[in-house]
Amino acid sequence: MLRALFVVLFALASAVQADERVRICHGYGCLTEADVRFSEGQLGEVRRMLLAAVDAAEERKIIGEAIGRLYRWAGEQSDIHNDRAGNYDDGYVSGRMDCIDHSTSTTRLLRVLEARGYLRWHRVLEPEVRSAALIFYTHYSALIEEKTEGEAARFVVDSWFVNNGEAAVILPLDAWKKGAGPDV
């Protein structure tokens, strides 16, 4: 009897996922990384948000909101709460993030959502880069791809455009490559 109870308790404990720990880059170029923890309660909130999506377009909108929420929670545990949109509004404060920090960290956050099965219509790809040929400007962003038959549509998930905790900007890759996005 006692052994059977132990087996049941062990099975239940194994079925419950543990909190997630993610390394968040900051300091420009991932110079510094903060270890942040997301509780099962927080991740359950994000899961419920994403499960409400009825199609790929709605899932993209919710992904932007979920990434903002995850960054807000990460900011409660690290200096990234100081980060402001773009590279100039946050000055030299601790926790400031450039596009390399954002693309790397956002990809890590998206991979957590993907690994947990929260993304139904998208898969996470490696970060993407855009460059302006005549000026020395390079910009990176996280990238997702719609799961579809045939040629898949790709979208950037760009949290660099917004202040910490705000919804990430989601844009079609082709438009983003041509310079689309908020002016920051």
C-alpha cells in the first residue's frame, strides 16, 4: 500500500513541470546576462493567453503580448526594467539592451514557449539580420515561421522597438527587411 502511494506521488511530481530559468542578455552585445526565473503560475498565464488564439494571425498578436509580459517579469528580477525602446532613450543605465540583446533573449523566450507546446501555429527560427547598404546600420530580431504547407510566412518578433514590458512588435520579415518598424 505504502509503495503504491509512493509510486503515485512520484508520478504526479514528475508530471508537474518545474519553473523555467532563462538567461536574459543586456549591456549591449550580450555583455552581461541575468538569470531570471518564470514560475509555473506565470507560464500558465502565458499558456492560457496563447491557447485563446484561433488562428496564426491571432497567435502572432498574442506572442507579442506574451513576450512583453515575460520581459516585464524578467525586469522584476534584473536591471532590464531600465531598458527603453531603441538605443538612445535609456542612456547608460544598467540593464539597457541593444538589438543583439533583444534578438538573443527573445529567441530564448520563444524557445521556452515552443518547447512547452504553447505555440500551435508557429516555429522558432534563429535570429534574423537586416543591413542598410549605404550606411553602417545592422539590426537583429527574433524570427518565427508560420507552420503551413507550401512556402511558409516568416515574421520578426522585435522587442527592441518598445520599452521593457510592452508588447513586442511583430512584422512580416520582408517588410522588416525593408526598414519597417517604429521610429526609435
